Amino acid sequence: MTENKADILLRHNQQVPRYTSYPTAPHFTADVEAETFEGWVRALEADTSVSLYIHIPFCRQMCWYCGCNTRATRRYEPVGKYLETLIAEIEQTAGWTGRKQPVSHIHFGGGSPSYLKPEDFSRLMATLRDKFDVREGAEIAVELDPREVSEPKVAAFALAGVNRASLGVQDFHEEVQEAVNRRQPFHVIYDTVRLLRDYGIKAISMDLLYGLPHQTEAMMRENVDFATALAPDRIALFGYAHVPWMKKHMRLIDEDALPDGAARLKQFEAASEQLKRRGYVAVGLDHFVSPRDSMAEAYRDHKLHRNFQGYTVDPADALIGFGASAISALPQGYAQNTPDQRAYMAAVEAGHAATCKGKALTEDDKLRRAIIEELMCYFEINLLDFIEKHALSSEYFSHALNRLKPLVTDGLVTVSDDGRIMVDHEARQAVRLVAAAFDKYLNPTEGRHAQVA
């Protein structure tokens, strides 16, 4: 990114959503109740393919940068109790359809699913296969904390059909690791990758963070070199979102050691360019993948999607989330389980959904969601073609176009005469600002999201 483009982007720097959904989670309300969600699940067609998300909200210790819904515990007893409730929720929800719904994708997230004992993971996966029709070739992905991985666990993953592992790496430097309470030597990550591959789990993703305390451009290039030496298929390059008003443990991070917006942009560019030099293809805003990876193929074929896990090749028509705080995305709208573990367990034990809020989708929501997903995946859209396809008034998105004018004036976005909206390739981070222009719910002064830079 040229100095001029960086300066311009920083002038527009503000807190906007990451747009893994639209409408976004802050706009969910209690109007969507347990009965609403149950009705939505019961209405699924027999041939509607679904993805499953399973949330494991436990870690052995809290990483101070973490924005997930999780709790730190060294006792396994609460994990075991939670697992019983999780299995009950799966059985209950699957029963509402009266059939084994076809499943194309399963994702275990957290917290850390690698906290589960091998026998408990096996039991959980067996329950999913018993209650759903997990199709041959379905991607079964699990997020792992390399510090919690052992050979018995990896063996259990392999036997259960796991075929993708996503490793939380974040940074390889001891100074940065100590500053965020995640001590993780390189050999731990190396051994985890070797174990996974030895057991046939060859699709490996890694998460790296920029914007952490003490990080520099040189460190980001070194992080890429360390990561690519292990040859993962995918690397996600996320910006750390410092939101201590939402996550109290982030107050333990030394804010004086955090880079400013300009430094964050330079860190992202340094890592991005190094990834490209190492042969990785940029996909979307923050993913870099092997040219042979299915995500690169989906990107080339214009079949890339975006959901609560970020960029995905999963084409399922619905997502059902299990566990405290898990979000479901069904044709009618979104439904989120309560993040309170006690309330979650009480709801399931009482025989009903743990839904605490959500959002029923209007036709306008669906239109804007389609535009925002297209922008977030491909950085451009022909708005006139979209309007014509959906038989809309030529003025339907006039408000959004007005909100784009400052970005157009400053050269971050181009709106051509034929209706094509294009984000400047040197300022790809501006895509969230463009998406925000189409977000009718967003109040930029609320400050509940991560900054663009």
C-alpha cells in the first residue's frame, strides 16, 4: 500500500463490523425466542443441507487477546457436565426435524475443542453421526490449541473423521507471547503439525494475528516464514481487536505496547507481501491459501462464501449452532444461544432451545446481505445488475451510494457509469467501510466493533 493510500484509509478509520453475518450480532433482539428457533428448525426441507457448529467454551488458561466466549479452568469436571448438556441439545434439536438432515460441514470451535478428552470427542462425534446424515466427503474441522494436543487426542480426531485442523498460532515470538499470556514455543506447533499429518489429517490451517503488543513489520515477516515452513494449506491473517470494554481480560494487555493504526497497516502489508512471496494466494480480506487448496478453487469459480467462521467453501443452506453462545443461521433468520453456561444448561435440561436472541430476516435484509457478502468476498459488485436482477427501484440503494461518496472522493472506491462498485486494490481493508454503507442498522458512533486499520 502506498503511503498516500494508507494515510487516506487512516482518515476513514472507524469501528465497523467484520461482516461475518448481516444483520450483525449486535442487532439481534429478544424477539427471536426458543419457540421461534424450534419452528425454524422444524420447517427445514428434507433435502436442505446444513452445516453444524459446536462450541466448546473452555480453555486451560485465558489468552489476553481472546475475543471468544470461553472460560479458563484447570478442572475437567465442568467440561464433562457441559458435554452432557451439549449431547442432549444435539439429540433434542435433531429430533425436531423428524429425520436425519444431510450435513456437508462440521466445525468445532471455542474456547478450545482440543481441551476435550479423546473419549469425549469420540462420543460427541458419534452423536452427530447418529442424529444427522453426515455425507461422505463432508469437511470436519476442529480448532486446536497446540499446547493441548496429544497423540491420543489426534488419534481420536482421525478415527472420528476429522479432516481439517485449524491451529491457533498468533505469533511465534516469545516477547509477544508473554505479553498476551500465550507461551507457545515453535516446537509445540511443529510437533502438532507432524502428529496431525502422521494420522492422515493433512488439511491444516493456521491463524496469525497482527496488531499485538510489541509486534513489528520484521516480526510479521518472520511469523510468515515460521508458519510457511510448516506448509499449511491456509493461513488467516487477522487484526487483533482491542475491546477491553467488552472483554475485561484485555485490560491486562499493556496498551502502550500496542501499535497504532498506521503501524497495524504496515504490519498487515508486510505479512501479506511475505505470504505472496511464499506462494500463497490472497482470498478475501484476510485469508491466504495454497493455489491447490479448495478455497483458491472456490474463489476462482466465484463460489466463495462467508459465515460466522469467516471465509468458507461450504455451500450449505443452513447452519445450526450447538453450545453456549452458538449462532444458527437458518433461511428465516439468525438465532443465538445464551452465552451464560448455567442458563444454557438449564434451558436444555428443561427440554427447550437455549435461544436468547436473534434476528428474523426481512427481504431487505436478504438483499443487503447478498451485496455485503459479495463485497467481502470479491471487493466489487455491479449494483445496477443486482437492482435489475431483483426488480428493484433505481433509487433503492441511493442512501448507500451517498454514504460511499467520501470514499469515492478520496479514491478508496470507484463507482463506474455501468454501476460497478470496486474497492481499490491497494486499500482492500476499505471493503468493510463499503459494506457498512449498505448496513441500514449501523450507527458508527456506537463503537462496538473493531477498527478497519
